[in-house]
Amino acid sequence: MWLLNRILVIALLTGVAVSSGCSTLKYATKKEAIKHVYIAPVTNRTPEEGADIFFSKAADEAFYTDSRFMVDMQPIPDETIIIKPTVKNISSYSVGYNIYDQAIEYKINVTATIKLIKYGYKHPFKTFTISAYEFYSAVGSPSEVEQRKKEAIEAAAKKIFRELGEKLLEEESGKSN
């Protein structure tokens, strides 16, 4: 009788451990929804003056206008994901020439690394490297060409943050690897 009671208790405890283990496993693989974001100041690692300003404006526009995200002025513990963008590379090269072999159009490539950090942690849980490109005309005065170049950088930055927003939502819905 004593042995039978002991076997029943062990079987009962094993059943509880197995069933709670499955529910814990199911909970651990459940993805968290990314809704609250905080946009950290942009770091510019390029010689291009003002790239951090263009990226800040593009990030604000992308996330403030998207109703799927709530941009926090101050991070909220256990809810906010900090978006830490870094402009890594800006390069441009000529792609269009006139009959005198003078460059009349340029293509600009912009690459940024964006780290996602859960508020309260030091290390990112996800890092994205996203690139975008734009074209701009090299016809006109040097100041006009420089203005078009800056507008192209800003347009590429907007593309980068739109792509980041889509990647965040893919992560949320579980479509990503």
C-alpha cells in the first residue's frame, strides 16, 4: 500500500511537471507585440554634414504618422522598444552623362544600422542594416545640386524608416524567421 501511494504521487507530480512544462514552452515562444517605441538620437558616422538631422526628421515622420505605433517621449519600462539609428555610409556616384561626358545625374546610397533595445537593457535584441538609394540631378548651380543631394538623403532615410516599421510589424505578427 505504501509503495502504491508513492508511485501515484510520483506519477501525479510527473504529470503536473510535464503539463506545466508545455504551457511554459508555449508562453516562451510567444512573440511580444512592438507598439511603444522611443526614438533615440541618431548617430552620424559619415562625413556628410547634417545626416543625423535628416534621419531624425525621417524617423519622426515615419513613426508619428503611422497609427500602428505609439511614440513615447520617455521610455516606459516593460513596454517601450528603443530604436537607436546610426548612419553608417553615404556614397554617391554618377549614373547619367550628357554628350560631353559631364555628369548630369547621381545615385546616392545610404546605409544605416538600427538597433532595437528593450528599455532597461544595455544590449540590443535585434539589429538591422538597411540600405536605400535615390537619384538626384547634377544640373544647375553648386548650391542647387547640394540641396538636391540633401533632399535625396532625406528621401532615402524615409525609405529606411518605412522599411524598419514594416520589419517591426513582421516581427510582431510572427512572419519573420
